[in-house]
Amino acid sequence: MSNTATDIITVDTRRVSCDGATDIRGGAGYRPAALGHPKVYLEIDESGFVDCGYCDRRFVLIGGPADTTS
């Protein structure tokens, strides 16, 4: 597992789920979005973010200590 998140997603709830395939494009001309990993549920702690152990996506709580957009 790498030390840096490859994809940062801002969320407004402390509980999130990740399946690694939610944002994979599908439809005509594309392969089915069967890629990904088992669906896992994660909870953001006082750090303001949580990383998925499968795909290294980082979920950042909006307005939390890790939110650099505000």
C-alpha cells in the first residue's frame, strides 16, 4: 500500500462506503464496471479523513481538519 492517496473524495458524512468501482465509466463502448474490490464501510475519525485499504482512495470530511478546500 502506498503512503499517498491516488483519489481524494470530499464527503459530508463520517461514514462512507467504497467498492473501488463506483466512479468507473460504463455504458455503450465501455467495458462493464465489474472492476473494483469488495464493498467496505469506513468511518472518518478525528483526523478528518480515512483511506480505503484496497484502492487508496481518500475520503475527506468537508469542513474537517483535513479539508484543504476551505
